[in-house]
Amino acid sequence: MDNLEKLALEAFERGKKDSYVPQDPFISFGFDSNPFLETSIEDLKQETFLQPRIRKISHYIGKVFSSHLEKSKKKKSSDENPVLDGVVYCSSQSGTTTLIELTYQLLKDHYNLNFVDAKNLVVFENNQYSITKTIQNFRNLLGDLEIGSESLSVVIIDHSDFLIDFFEEFRLAFERDFQDVSLIFIFSHSGWTRLKSNLALSNYDLFNKIIQSVLVDPLTIDEIKEILKMKLSIDGRIQKPYTASVISKIAEISGGSINNAIKICIRLCEECFYNGLDTASQHLVNDIGSILGISSNKEFYNLVTLRDNTQTRILSLISMKSIAFDYGITYEEVVVNSDIKAKTSATHHLKQLQEKKFITKKTVNRKAFYRLRDELRTLADTYLLPGFEQEEMYVQLESIADLF
């Protein structure tokens, strides 16, 4: 074996011991890591546009807290049920969870509050919510927090959309086990609209236990732009492959959704890294928006803001069924809850909405379900649902338990 062959074999063996680790595209452009993986409280304090939202949420939590204490005092001299709930609702995918968590962090050391995430506690098995297991998860968690004592009086439940299909059972169990605790539910606008319909038709007494709800303002294009600039800057300067014009374009096509904006930013960094581009372009942003299905935002926006017709009604129904684990709306629900007379018309509208890439179709147990695309949920919550609510009409939407 000559020296060159020996050198090659030794190098080959060393290579076998070194595992291949693909480089993070963000690191290749000078970032410490993907800047969207974590947001510190210090970063959030720089976002001045959060201040009026924090003020609004904190004021509302204080209102629920005070009402809870007043009702608790009355309970001592009467049999009146002291429990009062609160509801904060918002546009989906608009950073509300981060906002709620920050507000909670600012208040928790001063008041008897606690925070739980329903998404982590709800159990969904075999096309069904496991209500018993879910309620037990809440009991276990809240029991560990000694919530039955006077140390805690208000619990904030994020992602409450996951509780809608069995809200009455959940609320009854909670009221039985933790009688002196008030809840503040955090819903998407679609989820809250759907729950109001459910309670108005089935349990208006429970609906009346909710203190007037509060709406968190959706993010504007300028606010999304500010978030992205902060995230994508190093020492105060926007880092390549991003530029100010590219960030503006991303914010413009995001449809008010910070999730959409983050998806585009991550994909843009990957495209530039793998194609050897030092700087991104607005043209590339448009291409990525098209690939991710975000480019249909403008057409959807025009439909839900400029016209009031059968399709906006159908989209409102679909939006209310496009939350949590729900598969979406069925053809039968569209017919029952809209003014469509001929069944062929419902089929025609659903087909058109599919062709426009506004909704997706999924078949489960030979039944077709139609669901709003996730990328459009923020626009639906911001512009579509308020118009539907102005009609002051309630709809009867089925739960998964009714379908299987």
C-alpha cells in the first residue's frame, strides 16, 4: 500500500466518524440561531405597539378578578353561584398567545392568577375528543396548583377553541370541582362566534355568566413590519439576506398573520442559502408566497371585505368549523345554515371556493369536510366574522361527537 492510498484510507475512516450536520441557513448569514424560535420579554418590551393591548387585557383581567371577589362575598349570605367567566377573543395567528403570556408574567406576582394552555391538555383519539381524560388532565394540573385554596382565584385558559365541542361538560365539571374559581377563556374570533351560537341555542344561562367579552386588536402591516425588523436585525441593522424593502413586502402579503410572515422569512432564508444568494428580492418573496399558498390572500381579502354574498356566508360557516381538531364543515351543514335553496348551488359554491384555493376538502369515514386554509384564518377572523356577527343570527353547527 503506497502512501497516497494510506492517506486516502485514513482520511476516509476519519470522515466516517464525523456525522454530517446540515448548517442552519440563519447561522450562515450571521445570526446566532433562527431568530423566530424564541422571543424574550426584553424583546417584547421593545415593541411599543403592544402597550395599548397589554393595557386593555390587564384592565379586563382586573374586571373579571373584581367581579369574582364581589360575587364570592355575596355567596356567604346567599346560595347564588359566584362563578363568572371572562372571554378574550382575537384574530387567529396574530401573536395573541405571546401577548397573553407576557401580560400574565407582568401580573402574576401581584395577583392570584394562573395560566394554562388547553392545547396541551385536550385529548383527541379516534376522531373524538376524550372528554373524560381531558377534564381529568385539567383536574390534575389545577389540583397540583392547589387551586381549591384561596391562593388562586382566576385562571387564564389559552387556546380555548379546543374546548368548544364540549364546553358545557367542561364548565360543569370545573364548576363542581373548583367552585370559587373564575376562568378567562382565550378564543379566536371564529371560535368565540361559534361558541356564542352554541350557547345561545343550548344553554343561555351559561352564556349569561360571561362578563362582556373583549376583542384584542389584530396586527397591522406596520406592526408586523416592526416585529420583523427587530427579529432580523443585528446591532440595529437589518441582516442579509433581508432588506427593508423585502421586509415590507413580507408584511404586506402576510394578511395580518405573524405566522404567515414567519413562514415566508424562514423559507426565504433557506432559498437564499441553498441558491447562493447574498440578498433576497421582492420577486423571490412573491414566488415563496405563491408556493406557500399565501398569495391568494389578496383575492380572499377582496371577497370578504367588498362583497356580501352567498360565498361570504359559506366562508363564515367554514371559518367557524376550521378550529382546533375539527375537520371542518359538512355539505349538509352548509345547506341547513345558509339561504341556498338548491343543493346543486351548494356544490357549485364549494367547488368554486376549492378552485380558488380558499378551502380544502378532506374525506373521513366517507364523509366530506371543508376547512378554511390556515393561511387565511387571520383574514377571516379580522374581516369576515365581524360582518357575519352583525347579522345577529345563530347557526346550528355539529360537533364531532354528533358526526361519528
